[in-house]
Amino acid sequence: MSFVPVAEDSDFPIQNLPYGVFSTPDNPRPRIGVAIGDQILDLSVIKHLFTGPVLSKHQDVFDQPALNSFMGLGQTAWREARESLQNLLSTSCARLRDDTDLRRRAFTAQASAAMHLPAAIGDYTDFYSSRQHATNVGIMFRGSENALMPNWLHLPVGYHGRASSVVVSGTPIRRPTGQMRPDDAKPPVFGPCKLLDMELEMAFFVGPGNNLGEPVPISRAHEHIFGMVLMNDWSARDIQKWEYVPLGPFLGKSFGTTISPWVVPMDALLPFAVPNPEQDPKPLPYLRHDRPYTFDINLSVSLKGEGMSQAATICRSNFKYMYWTMLQQLTHHSVNGCNLRPGDLLASGTISGPEPESFGSLLELSWRGTKAIDLGNGQTRKFLLDGDEVIITGALRTLAALGHPPAPPSVRLLKSSSCKTETRSPLNSRPPAPTTSFLSPCTWLLSGPHGSGCCSLCPFLVAHFSRHRVHQAHLCCGSRRAFLPC
């Protein structure tokens, strides 16, 4: 247990301890923190308490405005930090608990903090690792007999995304404009996107990098994965359809990619590891691994339109549906000698399951716009409309293991994250700036010249945007990791 009050249904128990970068009205300098209950522990204030063999020599990493330096230290430092934090926050340790002045300086209410990108993202790669999603899209555009391209079952397909437009929840984004060809019998036209979509994804941050020309073997890939976030890869389907041949996505994707601000370390997720999916044909030797490295993270998407009293669930999926694992993604990315760096972001691609209700994009749920998605009370959707809110949530369930007596309750459902999407702005005008003076900026707004737009928001930390109450995204999980004695 922690001496910091943590509500029974909190997404930030002591078993989670995700990392993020925050600032406050009285101190606008971005700094590294850890979420515990409804508080943020400022690691720059308590850096002198990291006295282990690695971090005692690198306390300055917690003075940085991003997590890159800490990510680059590697697994030994990450585990040392996690054990130290669980120790310092436990009820049995007096060092932080009983130092009133240090506690006053070290803790900040999450509701009064503004969240920033957790890392300086030098490069961003988006994979295409859900077999069901790839199959669905292939059927739509090429037919069922040619749904999967010949290479798909042999390697984790991916593309190099635009790192500069990866933003944290709370960042305004404009609806993109570009070329489209809605009628194949007519010339292309230029204008704002009309088929705006979201994509249910997760992503991981790279820890230590590799030297140029030196691939990362799959046996050591786990040493290079720092932690995970939720991601929404905004997609302009009409722009994407016209431009993607022959080199793949460009303007249909590069206008914005949003991630949640809290990075859950892999040690917090490992209790939820499940067996890897069966892969047939068997991958080439450099991609083979027996270590379970996919995770039982239940995900859902809900949509709430203007005038709706409550959101309607439109998708229930799970991260375990991914065909290619994160270890395979990282290894394949580096196999040609490509050098990865701390803070690089590697994303899963749209997460779709085997049933229609588990499809992770509106493109699939509406089957390329041929059928309406029923929201109840006469409301339907094919793609996002102005005023829509999209809520992405995740849940992790932990069970007591033999030999590990559980802390009550032994079975606990934890909400993992959520994001809302709102499309709202006045005609021909920029949207108003979010109010962030005292509350976390948790919205990203997409607006266009015709008052169309899209904004993602997420619950549990409250913020205001244009008089609409919104909430902040985060991923949480549980762990059975034992605490160190003080």
C-alpha cells in the first residue's frame, strides 16, 4: 500500500506508476513525474533519493524536460527506479512520508497539471500488425482472394510516419485538406477531408538504441522497449485512398497522431503477458521467439454525438489480437542495420479482432461507408461528424497467482485509458484555445474551413474545452511486483 491516498477504483495504484512530463501554472518548466492516485510525484524534486548503483550516478536524468535520457539508461535503471519509487511511496517507508516540506514540494494534484509529450520523438513508425484489420482492408480494396499481400505473413509490415505531428492529448489539430478523387470517372478535387476516421492503436517507446549497422537480435529486443501508450492515428480516408499508390500513406496520415501522456513501464504490464499468437507459416529464424510478449488488454471504443445523453459502444477489441509482437516489430525494424534511438515511437497499427464488433476503425465498422453504425435513438455514423466524441478505453484484469497471496481484491478490473473525439469549431474560424490555467489540457482539436473537426479527449483528469467538460487519456495496469523494504 501507498501512504498517498489512492481510491479503490483509481487507475494509478502503486502497482502502476506510469511516467509522464508535466508542468504547472506556478512552474511552467516541463519536468518528469510519476502518477500515483490523483497526484503527480515530481522526480526532479526527489532525485537525490535515487541512491541505487545506476541512478546514483545519473540523477540528472530527472532534471530533463523529456524522458529520453532516462529511457536510454536501460532496464537495470528502469527497474531500479521502479523499486525505489514503490519503496518510497509505501506506507512502511518514512523518508518521503514523514518529510512534510519535501512532500509539499514533491506532489502536485493531477487536476492542476498540464501534460506534455513524454519524450522528444525523433522517429515514428506505424506497423500494420493486426491480421484481421489487414484482411478487412484488403477485402474492401482488392477482394477476398487477394486480401493479404504476399509478404504480410512473413514480416511485420510498417511505414515511416511523421514524428513532428505526433502530439499529446490536449494539442489542437486541424482537419486536413488535400487531393481526393471521390468519383473515379472524374478528375481529382481539392478540399477538406470528408471521410475522417480514427484508429484504435497502442504504441511503445524505444529505450536504449542500437548503433547504425548493428541489428538488435530478437533475444534482446525486450531490453529496448521502455513502455506503452494508447494512440489514435487520425486518418483522412479519402485523401489516403487517392495518394497511397505506390509509396503508401502520406498526407492522409501525417496531419496528426495523438498519444496518451502517461507511459506505462513494461514491468507493470508483464503480469498481463499471454501466449503469442500462432504464426503460420513459421517466421524466418531472426523473427522467432518463445517469450510471451503480447498482452491481454481489453480495449473498447464508444462514440457520443451531439444531443446524445450517453456514449454508445461501437467496438470491443483486445491488444492480444495482434499477429506480430513488439519484439518482432523492433527486431525487424533494425535488421537492416537501421539505428533506433531513445524516445522513438513504434505503433501497433489498427487493432481489430475476429468479430465485426471488434473492428478498430470506422472504415471497417461501416465497411467502407456502405453501412451505418447504429448509435441508438435514431443516431447513426459512417465517419466522424462535427461534435462527435470518441472514447477509447482499456481494461486489465489481474488474478492471484499461486504462491502470491493477493492484496484484496484478488480480482481487480482496472481501466486503462480513454480518449474522446470532439468535432466542434465556428465556421471559418480557428477553435478557441483550451483552458489550461488550472486544469490539465486534455483535448486535441481538429477543425477545418467548414467548421468540421475532431478533438480527442480522455477521462479521469478533468479539463475544459470551449465550455465542454473533457477528460484525459492514460493507460493503467496492475502488477504483483513486491515492494522493497525501506
